[in-house]
Amino acid sequence: MDAQQLKEQALCIITVEEEYETTVVNAADILYIECKEYLTTVHLIDGQKVKSSFLLKRYEELLHDKAFKRVNYHTLVNGRHIKRTIFSKERRVVFIQATPIQVSRRRVAEVKKWIHA
């Protein structure tokens, strides 16, 4: 993740639409986005969780060039907030603040390259 991506991310504002409510969110304030079944949850830096009915794929397309990466089938992480990583035979984890997020076996090489870019 380079300086240009960080600068662009700071300027990126998206809307998260719930059933009857729209929340405006700065991409830099998103820790990670996870999808369980058909409900997507946007986890923010202030601890707030915003629910959305949009699929994770929509957020991935919207944020793919803003320092976000899909690390498994259910989770899109903000590289700016990765605090620690563990890549061993037994465990493949990135930590967003204190939250461990599993990296899928198929995405390990891609995620390692992305983190160290």
C-alpha cells in the first residue's frame, strides 16, 4: 500500500444504505467489512457497526483501489488498520486492531504481497 493510496483513501466517502437509512462513511474510518449470509456489516474505527443489505462484492468493487483487500470469502479489510499478521502452516491471520481475521488459504500469497507492497 503506497502513499498515493493512503491519500486517496482519506478523500473517499461512501454511503452505506440500510433498509430505511443511509449513513455517510469516510473509507479511512472503516476497519473491515464482513458479510454473513445476505447482511453486510461495516465495522468503523469508533466501534460503530453499520448494517447494509448490499453484498460484499459491491463494497469490494467500490473500494478495491482504496487500500482494501478481500482476505476471505466473507471479509474485506482496510490495510491501513492492520496491526499484526501471522502466516504459518497452522494459522493465517491479520489483526485489525485486536480483532483476528482469518485469511483464506487461497488468498495468502496475494494478501502477503499486498501487505508488503
